[in-house]
Amino acid sequence: MKYLQLFLILLATWSCQKSVQKADKIITNAIIWTGNAQQPPAQAIALAGDSILAIGTNEEIEKLKDTATELIDAEGNFITPGFIDTHVHLMMGGNALLSVELRDANTPEEFTKRIASYANTLNDGQWILEGNWDHTLWGSELPNKEWIDKYTEDKPVALYRLDGHMILANSAALKIAGIDRNTGKIESGEIVRNADGTPTGILKGNAMYLVLNKIPALNQREKKNALRAATNYLLSKGVTSVHDMDSLGTYTAAKELKDSGELAIRIYMAKPLNRWNQEFGMGNSDNKWLKTGIVKGFVDGSLGSHTAAFKEPYTDMPDDSGFFINDEKNISLWSSNADKENLQITIHAIGDKAIHSLLNTYEQVIKENGTKDRRLRIEHVQHIATEDIGRFAKLNVIASMQPHHAIDDGRWAEELIGPERIKTTYAFKSLLDANAKLVFGSDWPVAPASPLDGIYAAVTRRTLDDKNPNGWVPEQKITVEQALKAYTATAAYASFEEKRKGTLEPGKLADFVILSEDITKIDLVNIREVKVLQTYVGGEKLFDNQKN
């Protein structure tokens, strides 16, 4: 009997040992910010397949190794969950990387020189697109088609201002679109004209689409090349998931990459709010790599182009208060119908009038369609009226914001809307204090897709011109941990994926980033100098700074 008992104890011990899953990879000697408030400070992480097996001390995690386990020494570097960028334009961003870069062109001469140089690399008839120029870098003068016509006679041009609400078209593109001095006014848009009525080449709001709708669609090879370029760039910034705000044409290319094992970033893809019931080649998808089910709309435009809708006029243009791109009744109808189909709704609203109107719409949708877990979102939320801040938590509306815009716009925004309205501009802290859910993104290619830049912007609010060393509207600064959460845990919540990713916990996807510094401990002004050393997606190292 005694020997039988001993045998049973040994058998049970052997069975327990055999049932303990061993790790495929173990990373030790790290400083790990898990994003999970219940997790004690961690040094090591064990991976099995594409998921996290365990997190803990070096000693605890090393018990999970066997002879086949890959051991990785983090050498004291900092690990965070993979960053989730909740607002990108993926195909545009990829194409921008393959086109002329105008974001930092700071004189008209440099602007023109770069376009002329790029035009020389193209064949006649090829379009020159993206660009993302910023005329505030050289003053307030908008570019004119005359600057570039002689260099682009046989190559149509449609180059975005960095906010995406204004383009510069050359004479070739205007001719293709049939735009001349006789073209009439455009509802919710503007053809900017010279004194004699001829177009300058600047098209705002809906007027842009007279040209944009003439651009030939990319073929599948071009789409996949753009996606590869975008993915490589995003991984180098530590981004492992994105919410793509204009996925038309992206889904089929991304699915082909996924099916061939090439897709290296997780994508949540949006359809247009006003056409959500059209097919667009997008299937219903909710897997680890491709997710659909969100629809995106617009209320107004942008501050820099004077197309954001405000309750009061612009300070620098007393007769102008911006405008709605879409009628309130249409926004309400589209939103209600999409909500009835259990689609997630997110809508662009920048001016205080636009934000107020959209919150009213969401309140009405909830009243009409009943209570459910819908996770309504507003994109940008840049210039919010004080009385509307508390409504976000009350209505459970997610504020999807892009902190880099704050340190960019902060150079000139007060000239446009005055000292009072800027007090609740990019009101990160006020929204969090009011218990709103805050998520961060970049709006890439409008701004760099660097979460570290975004965190730096949110916690310092030091404008890009270095004229606000203590922060622009400093009372709206937040902590590093709050900014990290907006790029990780809450960002995952914003796509109904909080059980899958966003924090580093056993069972969740092994998406994480290794940084060169503990950004929760260093001087805040040094955050944007921190390096992304490695990016892991599904337990696989897909970016390595040592090899790139």
C-alpha cells in the first residue's frame, strides 16, 4: 500500500510537469509595462505560438523553458504592448512614401523644386499625388498652379495639404476635371480663384473631388506595394495594429497579402458612412489580422483650411465660421441606419459646432435604437465647447484624437480662433477628468505615424516651433501612463478587441515593442528621442533596428 501511494504521488507529479506548456520564446531582463493594473512589475515574458504564455520575474518565466525554447535578453530595455494607431489612411500613407514628400518643404522654392525633381522621374500622363504640404511653414500664402505648371505640363497633379481638406491641382489636372473660370460654385466646397476668375489650382472641401474622382484607380500590384511600404514604416514606429479610416481598395489587397502569409500588421477597416451598404469588395471579417464593421463619416473639414465648423466666426475671418460637409439630417439618417445593422460608427468632427451637432445626433440614435454596446466614436475632437466635454462619458462616446496635431496646430491656431476657444483645444485632460474614453492615433500621412511623437505631444504640448517650452495650453497635458493607455488598452477597446490585445497578459496576442528607454521614468522632453529597437507581431520579430 505504501509503495502504491508513492507511485501515485510520483505519477501525479509527472503528469503535472508534463501538462505545463513550455515556451517557444522567452524574453528576460526587461522593464515591462503591461498596461494591466493587476499585474505586478515584470521582467520577463514567455511566448507560445502567436500569444503570450506568461509574464513575471526572470526566475518565474525561466521555469517555462526547455531545450527548444529561444532565449532573448532584453538587456534592460523597456517593453510595452504594441501600439495601436486608431486613425490612419493606410493606402494614402503607403502611396505618400512612394511619392514626393512635401511635409517639411519650408519655402515656395523648396516646394516647387521637389515637385519638379519628382516629375522628372515619371512618364508623361502619370499623376503626381499625396505630397501633404504645409503652407504655414513659409507664411500664409497658398501655393498656385503657376508655381508648378512649367515642370508638370504632361503630368496631372493633385497634391494634398497635410490636413487632407485642400489640394493643389495643376493646369493639366484642372483640364481633365473640366474646371475653368466658368465652373460654378460647389456646395460645401470652394474653387479658389484669381481676381479674373481663373482657378488658382487650390480646391477645398467637396471641390477637391472634381479632380480626385478623375484619378485612375490603382491596380492590385500598386495597392500591395503601397501596403508593404506602409507596413514597413509603421512597424519601424512600433505600430502593430491600425484603424484604417478609408479602406476602399485596401481590403482586397490586404486579404491577398494575408492569404499569402505576407500581411504583417493588423487592420480594422472602415467603409463610408453614407455608402455602408455597398459592397466595395470588402467581406465580413473579424479575425486577428483583418477586421471590418466600422463606418466613417464627416461633419466638417479642418481648422487650417477654414473648413471646420464653429459656433462663432473665425477670429482672423469675421465673416467665416466654416461649414458642414454633410447635412445634419443626412448624418442622422445614415448613423441611425448603420447603427440598426450593428455597425460601429465613427465620424470626423473638428469645430465646436460640428462636435456639438454630432453629439446631438448620437444622443438621438441611442434614443431611437435603444441601449446596446455600440462604442460610438468621434474622430479628432479638436475644438470642443466646455459644455460638451461631459457628454462624452454620459453617452459613452469615444474621443479618438491625434496628439501630434496639437503641437503642430499650436503654432498658429490662436490666430484663427482666439485665446478663449483654445482653452479647450485638444482637451485631453479635461476629457479624461470627465471619465471619457480617450484613444490616440496619428492621422498618417497627415502627421507622422509615430506613437512616441504622439506621447511626447500629449505629455509636453511643446509646439514644433519650440515657442511653448512649458506647453501650449499646458493645463491639458496628461501623464505618460495615460498616453500609453490611449495607444494600447483603450485603443483595443475602441475596436471591440480588448480581449485580444492592448495589454500584455497571458492568452492575448504577443504584439509588443521594445524601446531603448523607460519612457515612464525619463525626462518628458526626451521621449521623442527614444528609439524603437524591435517590434513583435504575433510573437514574431518583424522589425529590428539593429538590422534596418
